[in-house]
Amino acid sequence: NPSTLLLFGMEDLQLLAKASPEQVEKLLHSVCDSLCARKGPRFQDYSKLVKIDSWSGLIIACEHFVKKATNLEQKELSEHLNVLPESHRAVAGSCLSARRDDVIGALKNVVAGIFQLSALSHAKFKVRSAEN
């Protein structure tokens, strides 16, 4: 169902259907790792699956989907995964369920970091304003 993919703006995610279930699992775990500030997926590992000009689109789509999946209930997640073959849905659902807390924690850290930077910038502005 292409409209499900369009919900996330990720037509590139359809490339996962070409991969083996094992490749899908490995790729999604690598994407989760990259979101958690660890080593992410490498093009060389998937060069037989996707061309270089489609690689960044696929990774962005996977990252976007993983982030959105953290907010979905299991039923909703299953509905969105219906665009993939059954074998792919099982490994994708399993990966996303297993890594959900890791990804949520990493995203919270990013937001906290942004908030801290914003607070520091605001404090510097106040100090500069007081000096003038």
C-alpha cells in the first residue's frame, strides 16, 4: 500500500522489499545504532541491494520510520509494515520492538542537548545585555 509509505514520505523504504529478511534486520539494527550515536550502516554492506544514488534516501527513510515507529502502538506498527513481505515484517517488527527504548533514550538525549544549548545561548545573551 503506497499510501502507507507516503504517510511517512518514504517511497525509498520500498527498497527493503528487495532485501533478504536478514539484510532488513541488519540494516534496521544499524540504523538504530546510528540514531543511538553508534556506528551506522555502510553502503559497502548493501551495494548489491541498492545503488549509491538511492542509498541516502533509503537510510533517511529508515531513520524517519524508526523514529516514527517509537510512537506507534504494535497494531499501528503492523499496519505500516504491511508494505513489506511477511518475512520482512516479522524481522522489522521484532527489531523495532527490541530497539524502541534505545531509540527513545537517544532521541531524548538529543532533545535535552538542544535544550541545554538553547539555555546556554539565552544565558550568554543575558550576560551580554547586562554588560551593555
